[in-house]
Amino acid sequence: MTEAQNIRFDGQVALITGAARGIGHAYARLLAERGAAVVIHDIGADSDGQGSDPAVAEGAAEGPCILGALRRW
């Protein structure tokens, strides 16, 4: 295991914008896996940045959790 893999975020809160999909979701899952409480923020815009759909962030928050660390507030 490398030194970077040992980094923990226990007791920390991470606010990730664009966290419902793509790289934002990958970061949210990684931080949760390393102990952070993660707040998912995403307006749910389509691929050209138009519109909004709160169900996108809600779906990410309700999806599979790593170690149960992704929480819905």
C-alpha cells in the first residue's frame, strides 16, 4: 500500500459538487471509503448543462454505499 492509500478522512465532511455522476461521483465514493461523511450536490443538468433534476443527486445518495459512509441528510 502506498502512502497516498493510507490517507484517511475520518471525522471530516466533504462537499462534492457534481457528485451524482462521473468523476464527481468517483471522488465522493473514494472519500466515503476513506472515512469522510460526504454531501452530494448536483443540480442534475443534462450533458449540455441545461435544466435540472434533483432526482439525479437523490439517486446517487440512495445508491450503493461504500462501507455505509455515504449518508443522506
